[in-house]
Amino acid sequence: MGDFKSGFVNIFGYPNVGKSTLINALIGEEISIVTQKVQTTRQRLLGLITTKSFQIVLSDTPGILEPKYELQKAMMADIESAFEDADMILYLTEINDHLEKHLPYLEKIKKLHIPYYLLINKIDLGEQKKLEQKITEWEAHVEKKHIVPLSALHKFNIIALLDEIKKNLPVHAAYYDDDILTDKSERYIASEMIRKQIFLKYEQEIPYSCEVVVTSFKEEEKIIYINADIYVSRRTQKPILIGKGGKMLKEVGTESRLEMEMFFNKKVYLELYVRIKENWRDKPNDLRRFGYNK
Ligand SMILES: Nc1nc2c(ncn2[C@@H]2O[C@H](COP(=O)(O)OP(=O)(O)OP(=O)(O)O)[C@@H](O)[C@H]2O)c(=O)[nH]1
Ligand SMILES: [Mg+2]
């Protein structure tokens, strides 16, 4: 066991670049929710790949932003914590990005003196010529060996990236048991599946004003009984969430239940309640209770 390798490989990038899609592609399971909206991920989440010779401890993180309210400050605190414990960094960008906004982060990463990769994601959205152009632009700032083009969505170049990660893992004992897939509980994963449906189905402020807490998770041989509270931050949001005759909330329940059944490989009975917690996004106590880094 003397040459077992293990390390924290932390993914960073602006909102919506595909960080959660990437961790799912690397792990091979949907452990982190993905939507087309920015700021989908709110908390750092670990995903593990363990074999006989190595353990990769990946971290998905929220997208980098200028915090405007307490929840966003907590999201940034998670990014900071992932910065501090990284053994390796995967900094994700998109093929159509301008370089300028990334350069300050790149400088910060270089100063850590740990292995890092500049990943160019969503290459399926650009022509080969465009990609070559983008790589040339990046080469002015990053050595070519650090640049990896990929498509997290289409799982293109994921194996090559895994090989690079393995090569640069430090020699270290495993940090977690070999049967652990993520640091998050089944309750948390279930709550995220509900939040995902809220992100997919509602517009404007609603997704950003909701938090989901699983209050009960009872697993029996053939079925899991799950109760969850959805908190809104203003009274007026409750009827919007529920929809006419309860239609919208019912859809959220059905879709998230189906996803849970796939993930847990069991029948699920799901009950949702909508509750009001005025202005929770700005209250450190509420955020702490919701599990944020406050
Ligand atoms: N075309 C294309 N779309 C992608 C690719 N990777 C991710 N996406 C899409 O980009 C959107 C955002 O993906 P996420 O994985 O949620 O992005 P994120 O960086 O985790 O976003 P936040 O959690 O909000 O910071 C989703 O609609 C994904 O399907 C890719 O390789 N190609
Ligand atoms: Mg995400």
C-alpha cells in the first residue's frame, strides 16, 4: 500500500460552465444537480472514485460570483474552503468565453504551486477551428500541457482527463472508505432533486428564493417514504409555487420522485409541503439550519 495515491481535486469556475456536469461525468452518477440556470449548485459536494491503487476526492463547488446576499456569501465561503484544501485544481471555462475574466483566478491558482488544469468545456458548441483559436489564446497564459478541451455533456475527453488526474495525484492514504460515493447524505441528494425541478420549472426569482429540506426519510424493504419542506422567502411566492389547483407543485413532486426512484433504485412515496421563511437568504441562522457554511 506504500504507493497508494489520493488527493483533493477541486473543480472551480464561473456559474453555468458545466462543473456539476463534469463531476457527474467523472463519477458516472448524477450526484450533483445540473440545470440550464446559473447558480444551481449552492454547496460544495464531494464525489469519490476509489480503486485498489488510488482515491480521487473530487469537489464540485458553486460558481464564482460577487455575493449580494448572505446565501451567496455562504456559497463563496464554500469556494474558498475548496481553494484551501486542494491538491489539484480543475478550472473550468467554456469554449466561447473571453479570457479576461478568468485571468485573475488563473493567477491565484498558479500561486498555489499545485498541479492544475485549464479545462475548455462545451467544445461541442464550437467548430474545430474555433477551438484551435481558443487554445492558442490560452497558450499565452498557460502552458499547453495544462490545457484540456472537453465536453462534459457528451463525455468527450473525460477518460483523458482522468488519466491526467491520476498521474498527478499525491502519494497518500485514502481519505474515505472505499464504498463512499459522496459526502452528502441520501436526504441531501433527495432535497437537491426537488430543488432541481424548481430550477427547471419556475422563472425569475422563484428558484433563487427556494430552499428544500428533507424532514423524514424512511427506507423500507421495497419503498422509501420521503417528506420534504420547500421554503419560500416571501408570502406571495407560495401560491406561485403551488400553481393553479396545485398543478405546478404536483409536477415538481412527480418529476423529482421519478428521479429519486432511478437513483435509489426503489419505489418512493414523496410528500411536499410549502412553508414560508421570510427573507431566509439573508439570515445567517436560517442558513446555518439549512446546512450552509455560515
Ligand atoms: N453543449 C454543452 N452543454 C453543456 C456541457 N456541459 C454542461 N453543459 C450544460 O451547461 C448547463 C450548466 O451546467 P452545470 O453543470 O449545471 O453548470 P455549473 O458550472 O455546475 O453551474 P452552477 O452550479 O450554476 O455554477 C447545463 O444546461 C448543462 O447541460 C457541454 O459539454 N456541452
Ligand atoms: Mg453546479
